[in-house]
Amino acid sequence: QDLPFERLVEILNPTRIAGMQPLAQVRLVLQNSEIDLPDMPGLDAEVLPVDRQGAKFDMLFVLEERHDSSARPAGIEGALEYATDLYDESTMLQFLTRLQRLLHAVVADPDQLITEIDLLGERERHQVLVEWNDTTHPVDPVTLPDLFERQVTASPEAVAVVCGDQRVSYRQLAGRVNQLARLLILAGVGPESVVALALPRSVELVAAVLAVMTAGGAY
């Protein structure tokens, strides 16, 4: 903690990843030590905040203890510095709201487990449990082969399957599916038929699944 951050990074020389801060991405600082101002005869000194134009971390929380004129504790003030290319103000306000909720809960009951503290407010809980789960929407009564054919017609040259270095378009995949489906039908596959597939994850597996269903069977 006695070294400047830049010097620490220089010494450790961690593996750099584009868009990510080295060593740590989130930092929490508690300023709880008194600042000794210089005693200069004839001069008054005070500490002034420095307005930095850039964030060194993705998120930096700075908390500072306050005391009244009698040196008694008078609460904690905090500030949040964040990278604006990663987060917007509304997201950071949500972080701060949850941090306050956490601190209030811990002060109210210091013996409770951290895992028992509920960080969601009523509005957020309703959003997660109700609004985000309201996924009811009309679904056309069509089969998977029908949906596949629609996509082949709509975007035949679009990439349908990627497997390793292989990239297969919807037109190419449809050719494989129809060829295999005809062979399956000639072999007697149809409604109520069950076809066993023993293939690794591959383009062929996707084609085989669609071909079985196109022939009318199950796989």
C-alpha cells in the first residue's frame, strides 16, 4: 500500500488485456486516518479535492470518515468514480443504492450472514420476478421444419451453422437436410418412427436432426 499504483503495475508487469485494468477492476478505499496539515506560521492550510478527468479503475469507491468539532464520529461520506465507456449513470446509481442498503442492513444487525441480506428493493424485485418473466406471446402452430424452410427462403445465404472452421449457409444446410430426409423416407421413416442419432456436435448432427423431423419422425 506504500507504492503508487503505476509503480506496482510496472514491477509486477501483469498480462495485459485490452479494455481491462491490470491487477484489479474495482477498488474500495476507506479514508479513516487523520490528515496532518502542515503547520506554517502565518498561513492557513486546508485539503482541497482534485478534479481528475479520467478514471483509473472501472469503479472506484472512496469512503471517508467525518468527525464533528468535538472529534466525535459524524458519519461517512462517499464518492464513486467510474469509467463512462463501461457504465452509465443510472447503473452506477443502482450500485450505490444497493451499497447503502447493504450498509444499513449490516449496521441494523451485525450478526446476520452476508448471504441473508436482500439487496433488491421492492421495485427491483417486482421487475425481476414479474416483469422480466412476463414472456407470454402468441406462437404460430408450425413445426420446426416449417420454421427452418421459412428461414431458408428469407435468407438463403446467411450463415446457419458454425462448427470450428466450417460455416454453412441456410441454402447449403437445406440441401443436406433434404437429401438425407429423402433417404430416410425411402428407408421407411415417417410419423411414429424413431431414429437413433449417434453423432458428435457437428454440422452433420444439425442436418440429421432436421432431416429426421422433415421425414416426419422423431430422433
